[in-house]
Amino acid sequence: MSFLDALLGRTRVPPARTEPLFTLSTAVITLESDLGWHPGGRAGVVLRPAADSLYAGAQEETRELVSLAAQEMASGVEVKKDEFGYQWLLFADRDWEDLVALAHMAGQNLKENGAGDRLLAAVFRLEKEGQVLYLIFSYKRGAFYPFIPVNDREKQRDNANEMRLAALMERELPWEKDMARWYPLWGCPV
Amino acid sequence: MRRQLGSDAGLTARMFFTMFLLAAVYLFFLAVLWQAGVGYSGLIIFVAIMLGVQYYFSDRMVLWSMGAREVSPREAPELHTLVERLAALADLPKPRVAVVPTSMPNAFATGRNPKNAVVAVTRGIMERLTPPELEAVLAHEMSHIRNRDMTVLTLASFFATVASFIMQNFFYFGAFGGRDREGSNNTMIVYLASMVVWVISFFLIRALSRYREFAADRGAAILTGSPGQLASALVKISGSMARIPQRDLRQAEAFNAFFIIPAAAGGNSLMELLSTHPSLQRRLDYLRRLEREMEDRR
């Protein structure tokens, strides 16, 4: 956001970055062996639908492409809308690499069809002893951050564990340094 | 590859032209003050300090005077989620969130910069709007934050405030001007110049404020991707705004500049010229145009 944009009231949504997603394929080793977080077999991409037909086309094409790829990889795909009107593309697969590939493919395809500005986040589920960790990738920041919900209704999250994770993972993943931007996704369907 | 809905060249040009005119009027005013000699630098410093304090504490002052209360994510989970997601989409720091306990449907944003910004909504607006409509209203307010409208309008009204001070305290300055003929002549000239500057800048600032509203509407459309939701929210809010009892209207009058829709909406073109916000019809027309622009971008 340049000075002139602010002065003249021009709005630009920053473009989405999808490439950093691939750093996840290797980072999972550290997550598993050092920290004990195991892949939960699920991931998702969440986006804010636009009203125009151009977006609808991009979204439809992406859904078809991802479904085809998922068939080949024997993974499940589901489309869901949440109470805020955001759209979720949900993937289920035992193989971590496949989940990363699907999430990247979905984001990349939307971007190529000109709907990249609609991308909010990609979410990966990990588990440890009944606890769930959502590793969230912000497309706008091109960075990851953790979200460990403790109680959805009370809006409580495990900050201690999240910060431990940040300390240990920030060298392996492009990490969101600003903790004020670790936005939760309550009731995350992933 | 699809380009985002771009900026509105016409709107940008009008905004730029208005600011240019305002700068010209202010330069003229400064030249007159300079010609008149000493005695006014103290006033300028005084106004600078006054506006500076007002600007610096704008978030707290406006919240306090509106009776708004900051709410935690636990108290207003839906509101916080909407604001967080918009902040993430726009790559803005998340503003603080406040609620005004009144049934009048409205929303406003304030704060000196994006890091110290607050968005506030009334209970009434939360009850009346659907989540996507509320999101559109929040996106409009967050565009105000992003465009730094608080800063722009504070700076734009700086010398207008100086001029209005001189007008109000004419007799004080008149006495100050000394007994000799030249001194009182100078005072008279400064007084007349202040009056002219004040009137012209008043219209220019109001025009600028209206253009910033259009820009914020456009920003909301770009952020949410659905101009229709904002249009529907505006219709809903203004429909119920007209039915508000007089007492509330007067109470709310001073804060119109911050609101998404002013409490007292005039009908004719003169009222429009004096207004901080464009008329509902103009905003709806503009949003319809945005809807078409989005469709045509192939």
C-alpha cells in the first residue's frame, strides 16, 4: 500500500503466494519426529467467493481439476460453505505429500484463472494425543502459523504450545512473525 | 489472468483535483496571513496542537463519546471472525472491534493509523444485517482505515480550522491589530480572507469526504467481491435510519463524518453539496456500476 494509494483512496488486494506451500513436504519430518505431531490426513483451502461469473468459472474449473487429481491419488474431496459465506475445499488423504500437492494445485489454479485475490488460507490438520494442530498458511502473507484450539465455544487456544511450535519451526517454514496475525479459524471443518 | 477490479480513474482525478484546489486555497490564505505580518503563528501552532491531540486520541475519544465498548472475541465471536478474515484478505493489521449499545443501525471506523484503528458497529446493525451484509459494511470501514481517511481529512481541514478560529475571534484579533490605520486594515483583510477560505474549503472538504466514501465503497466491493451485499446493507440501514426519533438524530449529528450512513439524510441537491456522504441513490448507482465492471472484466 503506497502513500499515493492511500492519499487517493485506491484499494488493491495483495496477490496470493502459493509456492511457499511446498516447504511443508519436508517440514513434516521435524513436526513428526521432534514435536510428535502426526499428520491428521486432512487439509483444506478456504476462500471468499466473489459474486461475478468470472470467479464462478474459475472456482468451478478448480473444483473439477482438483477432483480429477484426487481421483488419481485416491483421496477425497468435499466442498463446503461455512456460516460466514466462505467456501472450503476439503481434502482427505493419508499421504501428506498428496495433501500438499492438492492444496497447492487448488491455489495455483485459482490464481491462474485470475481469482487468486479471493484466497484466504490453506489449512493442514495434525494430531497429537487427542489434541489438534491446524497449520495455517496465509496466501497473502506467504507464511505459516499455528492454531491449536482447546475449546471452540469458549474461544480458547493453546498459546503455550503454539509459541513452542513457532520457536522450533520458524527456521524450517516461512513463518508469520507477527503473532497478531495468527488468526484463528474456529469451527474449522478440516 | 484476470486483473483485480482496478482503481476508478475518474474518481481519483476528482479527488486529486479537489485536494489540489484545497491546497491552492490554503496557500492563498497563508500568503494573506504572511502579508499581514506577525500575530498569527501562535494561532497556527495552537490549532496544530489542538488538531494533533484530537487526531492522536481519535480512537479513544470517538469510542468514549459514542458510548462504544471494545469487545473480546469471546463476547462477539462472529464480528471478530468477519474482521479477522477481512484483515487477512486485505493484509491489514486487525483493528480493534467495538460495539455501541444502541438500536440505531450504523458503523464507523476511527484511529490515527491502521495499527491504532477501531471499527465499531451498533447493536442495531448487527441485528438487522445478514453476515455477508455485515461483512460488506465492515469492509467499507476497513477501507476507510486502509485509505487513512482520518489523516487525510484532519490534514485537509487544518487551515479551515485556523480560518474559522480567526472568524470567531475577530474582535479579539481586531483589538490585537493595534490602533494605527494600517493595523486595522490588515485585520480586516485577514478577516475577509478567513471567511472566503472557510467557505470555499468547507465545500471542498465535504466534496473530498464524499469522494472518500465512494472510494471506501469501491474498496469494500474489491475486498468482498460482492458489491451487491453492500448495496443491500445500505438500503436496509437507510430504510430504518429514516424512522429514527428526532432526539437520537440530534445526538448523532456531530458524528456523521465517521458513519457509514449519516443519521440525517437530506433530499435535494443543495443538501447533497453540504453533506459528508453521497446520497443513497448515488451510492447504489455506483455499486451497480461496480457490479457491471466486475462482470465485464474478461
